[in-house]
Amino acid sequence: MKKTKRRFKVCEWSQSSLTPSEILTLRTKTLNVSQSIFAELIGVSPRAITSWECSWRKPSVAVQKLIRQLQENPQLAINAIGEKK
């Protein structure tokens, strides 16, 4: 194996992983939408939403960031849902 002098910085995310209850609360109480509408809103399958809410899998870091943005400003999601109707 070739040795190099390159050094890489590892990014550490300041935000902890989303919990299934956070995702469920955002979807049901804050946005009041079904799994299929929430999935369409963030660009994933409804099955992915189910797997996150049941703790079978975790969303990717990119999706977690998007969900955090929606938690901080749910009006973005509400506007996007209104435009699709």
C-alpha cells in the first residue's frame, strides 16, 4: 500500500441523529400529513418514512438536515404542500 502525506479532516456533525419520535411528531402534529405526502415532500418513498418511524433504519445525513430545517421552519413545508394541492 502506498503511503502518502495527505491528511483529511473528518466532519463531525454537531446535530445528533433524529429520533423516530421527532420524525413522527413533525409529520403528524406539526404538519398533519400522511406518510405518503411527507415522503413526497422530502423526496423519499413512503416505505422509508415507515422504516424511520419504526426504528428499522435511520435517514441519511442529508435527509436529516432537511427534516431539521422543516422542524425549524414548518411553514416551508406547509407552503409546499399547499402549492401541490
